[in-house]
Amino acid sequence: MSTAPATGPIDVSYVSELLEVALSILERHHDRDLARKTLALRDVLETSRKRVDLDCRETLSKALADLTGAVQDHLDIELAAVVELWTPHITSALTERRAAQR
């Protein structure tokens, strides 16, 4: 996942991807903090669409940063779990392969 833009225009595809990943995580893990940050970003997006006269860039940037951090934390935890689960199997297979080659 890429990093949210710090300044300038907001990349709509990044926002869509981030929301998609957050919702996917929420289907597997019922995390109130992640749900709160997802809803906050959706609310800011909805407000910016309804009230074009408001400059929501700062609020949107904060909501993006908050949700990006929460999603990244979940992805890091999931990656660590996969590594922990599969490392013994991979190590064992490599050891067996080396022994067979000798």
C-alpha cells in the first residue's frame, strides 16, 4: 500500500483503495478504532462532496493519515502472523532439501 500524499490534491484512487482495505480488515477483525477511523474518513469525504464551499483538505489529510496508520498496523500484524506460521514449515522443507542434495 502506498503512502497518502502529504500536500496538494488528494489521490482519489488511494482513498478508494484505503477504504477497501480497511473494510476488508473489518470483515475479519471487529476493531472499533479502525471502524471509527474508517467512518471518520467517509464522513469527511461526504462533507467535502456536499459542501464544496468548505476547504476540508486539512481534515481529510488527518483522516487519511489516521486510517493509513490503523490499516498499516493491521497489515503488519497479519504479516507477522503469516511469517510466524510458515517459517517453521519453510525452514523444515529447506533443511530436508539440503539433506537430500548431500
